[in-house]
Amino acid sequence: MIRLGIVGYGNLGRACERIAASKKDTFELVGIFTRRDPAGMTSPFGTPFYGQDEIEMFAGKIDVLALCTGSANDLTDLGKRCAAKFNTVDSFDTHARMREYVADMQAVTEKSGTLALIGIGWDPGLFSLMRAVFGGVLEDGNTQTFWGKGVSQGHSEAIRKIDGVRRGVQYTIPKEEALAAARAGRGEGLTTRDKHLRECFVVAADGADKAEIERRIVTMPNYFDEYDTVVHFISEEEFERDHTAMPHGGFVLRGGSVSGKGCSLEFALKLESNPDFTASVLMAYAAASARLYAAGRRGALTILDIPAVALTDEDRLDYIAHTL
Amino acid sequence: MIRLGIVGYGNLGRACERIAASKKDTFELVGIFTRRDPAGMTSPFGTPFYGQDEIEMFAGKIDVLALCTGSANDLTDLGKRCAAKFNTVDSFDTHARMREYVADMQAVTEKSGTLALIGIGWDPGLFSLMRAVFGGVLEDGNTQTFWGKGVSQGHSEAIRKIDGVRRGVQYTIPKEEALAAARAGRGEGLTTRDKHLRECFVVAADGADKAEIERRIVTMPNYFDEYDTVVHFISEEEFERDHTAMPHGGFVLRGGSVSGKGCSLEFALKLESNPDFTASVLMAYAAASARLYAAGRRGALTILDIPAVALTDEDRLDYIAHTL
């Protein structure tokens, strides 16, 4: 049994709780740590809530903490604080700050003797593993990552801040012609904007100027101005019916050649719910963390440092016999 | 520099030699060990040939031996013999005997203090890694492996043994409806024969009874009788032009759900040349073997035991920073 704590109770924390609650022979859910007032929180599974200032009181009573807070800034501080006392798993996803965060967590865990698994999800996470393995086995080639079709939370929030927008969601969609080029090994030089469309669904407030809303979306710097962006105005009912789920997915493609012979490697992911699948990866590696810790591993590790056998409790030879 | 030896000089051994010869800053190709008379062998790269009985004389002069003999029986004996003196990499692919071979190699390497990497290629190999990771991160689901479109050497040889067949090749082809079912998570219960067609191209000898050749192919026990098999008779010229390459590939699919939300994971591989890509994977892990050995790893390992970071010489933090 793995004594699990969950820090943060947004979409990801709730999804982790659902998985832990459904695997009572693997996880004992010790508690959820929240920045809100724990007295005001309720869980469908009756999990106890505690304040985030109470985490350290659980030292020795939790085997692994799943760090599920939303913002990257919160997460780096929380990660360093938690790793000083606990084993942790997180899905830190700010690629530009990954080196700094891994180095910081390495320094913390060296002092504390804990194990921190960093960037565990699907990107970073499974997509990182694919980029590493594809590049490793096919040296002469080009790797391209595509995201979607799926909801971008950041772009959706940017839309919702515009005057006159009642509800809004933005889907990132890979362009078919860019996918075809990447599959053929002609992906080099493609930028994120060459590879993706942005499609927005907006519920406008009564009497709002739709033409102005659309103009403000498609010209928004960094978010939309350099992309092909499509804006649809829909009714509240249609939004509620069709656009409240959080689908996502994407592709990692590598095209190249060995001794002049073409090779194409492709990983494709399609998810009805981004937070539920991310939580599934995080909980799989939370269990792996307990196995790795028991085997003596310490420090700050990423998915690139962890062999696949860490994902199972099965006897190694049995596992190899039916998996290899 | 990795001092490399290649044992066996068929399609795979030749493909390994091409790669090693093209990476002179990574590999020093010490020699090729053959069961034929080495005096009668020539290489386009001028690599020296030796008899397989001379392998042991190179103890201490080779960092890793790539075992590239064709038959599974030869390979297990050769593997045990070579691992007693050398680090090895092989693409042993008899799934049914994998447990026994890994256990035997574990016993040999424990005595010799060497490192043996087993089942390194694409299936077993990359496909095994996908099956392990997909199953690990998505517990509630079903994994299906498809092969093709590609040449099956065993089935092609079976055709060529029929009287009146001058040349013959067999392509294994995934069935689209089975792929669709597996992608939707409805792959459970599909057998290899539900999932694949067998398409044969045959050059008949002058005056041969084509109807009888076709009957003997489609009714051949184990090889064809339980499959949907299509036979085409073609000219020598067409065969030479269109059917002398060795393309292959396939798919690993897992469909399932997390907390009731659907997920689909797919790995797809398309290869113009099966032996060249298999050699590329084998050479990448030959280099990994040298790194792992230098880091103190010993024993019999599979792709499931090896973290992705072993595939690079780059500084670990640099690699994580641009890959994760």
C-alpha cells in the first residue's frame, strides 16, 4: 500500500483522487492539502482536507506527495518545500524552466535523501520519452511535436478576459499538411504556428459587438496574432452541450533514414479528458516512485531516467516474458 | 570510441557494418566474425573477417559484440558463449523462449561480470517498450500489436519451397477494420489472424501449374490456412522491380479509459528497410551498452530495464532541458 497525499484540488488533483479512490489495494489516500480553508472543502470520496501549511506535520506518514497545483510558480516553490520532507511526483510543464527546476530539486533531494519525479504527464512526460527514444534510435532525422485537437487553458482564459465574452474556449488543432510533411521527414523548420490552427468558440454577452470581439481575439499578441485563428459565436446551450469537456492529445513524429532507407516513427495520443489521463500517468509514476525508493533510488528524476520495469509490481522475468 | 565486433554477416550484420562505418567517431569496427571461410569474404568497407571460432581471441579487444546471426537456435548458443567473455547486444526475437534466454544470459553474465542487452530491435524492442509504457500509464485498457505492411521472411521462404515457384515474397498487412477496433479500445479477443492479411507475389517457373501453386499456398498449415491469403502471379521483371526491398513496420495500439474518459495511445512504425532500421536500434543500444557498462551496470537487460538517458552522450541536464 502506498500512502498518498495530494497537494492542490483543481482538475488534476480531483482526477488523482478519483484514481486513488478506485485503486484501494494500491493507494491509501491520507489527505488532500489545499490553499483554501480546509473546513469549507468536501470530497465525493470523503477524503480529509488539510491546509498546505500542515503538510510538514505528515512527515513519515506519507510515502509520496502528488503535486497538483496549477501555476508553475507555485509548483517550483512547493516542490522544493515538499521534497525536503517527502518523495514527490509532479507534472511541472514549463519547458523553459525545466533545467533550473531539476537542478534545484536535485540539490534539495541530495540533502533530504528523498526522491522527486519531475515533469510526469504526457508533455512533458510520454512525449518527452518518445522524443528521446525516437532521436536515440534514428540519429539521422527530424522530430516534430504537434498538440491537439485539444483545449488550451491559457488561450481560453485569454479569450474570456475580453469585454463582452461570457464564455469561451480555444482548441489547438494540428494542420494536416504540416503533419504530412513531418511524417515524410520534411518537418524541419516548421514552427509551432506553421503546425497549428486555433479555433475559438465564444458565447457573447447580450448586445456585445461580435465583430470587435473577433478582431480583439485574432489580433491578440503572442496568443493569436501569428496563427490562423477561426472564431465561432455560439449559444450558451451549444457551449454547455459541446464545449465543457477537456479533450486533448497530440503527436510526436520523427522522419528520417538509415543508410539511405526511409523510416517514420509516430506516437499519437487522443484523450477525452486531459486532466484524467495526466492524473493516470502521475499515479502510475507515484507507484513507480515507491518501488524506486524501496530499491534505493534517490534524487530528482525525469521520465527519461526511469526504466519501464518501474511501472509494474510483477516479477521481472514474468513481465519480460509477456511484454517483450 | 566503442570497439565493436559483429557476429554474422547476413542482412542485419551488413546493415550494422554500414552504420558503424558511417559513424567513425563513435565506433571502431574491429572485425566481422563469420561461420563461412573468412578468407573468402569481402566487405565494401574493408572490415577484416575472422572465423567464429576465433571470437574468444579478441577478449579485452572488443567493447561490445553485436550478435547478428539469423536463426534463433544459433543465437541462444552464441549469446551464452559470447557473454562469457564480452558485452553483447542482440535482437533475439523468439517471444516464446524469451524468459529462458534472459534467465540463461543472466546466469552467464553473473559469472563473467559482463553486460548483455537482449531483444533489441523493434519487435521485440521499441514495440515492447510501447506495450510496457502504454500498459503502465493506462491500466484500464487493451493493447494490440499489428505487423506490416511488410515482408515476412519465414512465410516468403515457405512459398519458395513449393514446386514450380521460382521467386516468392509474402507481405503481412494489417486489416483496417481490426486497426479501427483496436484504436477504439475494442481490440480484445482479436487474434493475429483476425488482424492481418497475407499477400503473396510469385514468379512461377515456365509451365508450372499456377492453380496448384496457389492451392498449396493458401492451404499450407500454420503459415496460411487460417488467414485471408491473396496470391498474385507476376513476371520476373516485375518481381525484380517492385519486390526485392525489405519494407516493414507495424502498430502498437492501446485503447481504454481513465475514470470513464476514453484514451487512445498509438505507436506507428513505417520502414523502407527492416534490417537497416533494426541495425540502427541495435547500434544505438550498443553505444548505450558501453555507457551503462562504464556506469557499473552488469547482467542481462532488456529495453524495459534501460532508461532513455542511456541513449545519449550529452550532459544529462542539457539533454533533459531540450528533450523533456
